[in-house]
Amino acid sequence: GGGGGCVTLRGAQIRDLLDAKHNVLFDCDGVVWNGETAVTGAPEVVSLLKQRGKRVFFVTNNCTRPRENYVQKFSRLGFADVAEEEIFSSAYCSAAYLRDVARLQGKVYVIGCGGVMKELRDAGVPVAEEGDAEPGASIYTCPLDPDVKAVLVGYDENFTFMKLAKACCYLQSSECLFLATDPDPWHPLRGGRVTPGSGSLTAALETASSRKATVIGKPSRFMFDCISSQFGLDPARSLMIGDRLETDVLFGSNCGLATVLTLTGVSTLQEALAFRDSQEPQQKHCAPDYVVESVADILQALEE
Ligand code: PLP
Ligand code: CA
């Protein structure tokens, strides 16, 4: 995959593309919803695809919720019958990686949020306790747990200098794994605001430790391997639909999937065309095969 032509799809072409695919992977934010609002037509598209016998998966870099919490969100936003098994988040996949791939012998030190903690607990991966932030604790005296064998960084609204300092100490041992839930730089919020993403916190720790994190979320292949190990997907019969070129489309390219950019989220058609026309092979991998205005275009195409 990679080096897509950015072809804008219309009715019959969308139908032909879907006829050739059995699995549809949706990114979440910017594709099926924006924050707490469903993208118009998205719930109907998901239902219709399932009715037509397609397998549908949701692949999100948002590590703030555990899977069961996503099930509730889908239901609240009008998506009928989205099952926990269909949802692959960077938190769930990070826990799966530590348990099944790294086979961690020891504890993980987490810079992250509730979603990551819950998935680690569900996977039976031991987490180093933060040790009640004692008043007066300093970078000289804060306790370090000798059983820590991995550091995992994700989105953390309670990120502190102390957490960065501790993680940095753990990473001085070359035997300590360094993982990041996802590399996202920032995310759009309501009202034109943005929030820094996991990638910005990871970058701080990469600089402090002179090491590079292993990324679990998109655009890394691991999320696709995780789905594949459970459902046996054929990349040639799978489609990735996303709104961010450097994460979703690059992920699809890395995994050998056909890619669709939808314009209801972060990236624009102009950015897609710039990637397509770039001379850099790495940039070309961020160019989607196809472009639609919205996933709602699929609804129209299938109902015609
Ligand atoms: N991480 C956080 C903290 C977010 O708020 C978001 C989007 O809202 C994401 C990641 C990206 O999620 P997705 O991969 O579904 O676009
Ligand atoms: Ca997105």
C-alpha cells in the first residue's frame, strides 16, 4: 500500500469499492463522531454495512476510555449494537502488547489516564503505584519501584515534572521498555481550542531519556496485527477510513489496506494532494487512495 491517488469517490465507485472489501476499519474522532456529536449518517452507515455482511472495526488512538466505556458512547450517540470486540483503542492494544508480545515480567510505570489503567488491569498487567504524592516529595526523594520493567506514556491531563523525572529514571536501564500509546501531536476541541496529544508528552520523555518510544497506536502496524490475530483479516479485502493523513492513512498504507480520507475531521483535501504530489516516498505514504466528504456518502451510494 501507499502512494494513493486521492480519487474523489462518487456513488457507483463507492459501491464498487465496498463490493471488493469485506472488512471496514473506521477511525473514530473526525470520522464517526466529533467529540460528543455523531457525524450525520454515520450510525446508519455502520448498521447498513453490517446488514450487507461486512465486518466493521473501530480503531482509535484515544486512550482515555476503556473499551466498555466506548460501547456506552456508541450507544449514546445512536450507534446500535457496536460490540466491545469490535473496538480497538490504543489503550486496549497497549495492554495486549505488554501481555502478549513483550510478555512483561514486572510492572509498568504509566504516564496516562483512567482508560489505560483500566485496560492494563483487565489484561492482568501489574502497574507501579504512584505512591501518594507526599507533600515535600522531590526528584531526589520520590520512591522508585525496582520491579518496573516498562514505561508507557499516553494522554495525561495530570502530567507533571515529577512523572517525567520518574519515567526518565526508569528508562536509564536499557532493560526497561519504552512504549507510547500513540504519537498524536494535538487534538481539536470544541470552540476552536486544541489539547496536546500523547505524542507531545512522549516527545518530552524521548528528549529526557535520549531514547525512542515504541508506538502502539496508529500509524504503527501493531493495531492491525492485534485485530488480525483475533479476526484473521485479509489486508487486500480491508478498507481503512480516517480523517488524519499522518496517522490513519499512513496506518492503512503501512498495513497494505486501501485508504479513504473523509473530510469531516483534521486533514484537508489540499494536504492530501500535497502528500500525493510530494517527491518524498515517506510523504507519499500519507496520500489516501480515495477521498469522500463524509462517511454519509457511503449511505447514499449503498441506498441508490
Ligand atoms: N487521543 C485523545 C486524547 C483524543 O482526545 C483524541 C480525539 O479526540 C484522539 C486521541 C484521537 O482519536 P481518533 O484516533 O479516534 O481520532
Ligand atoms: Ca481521527
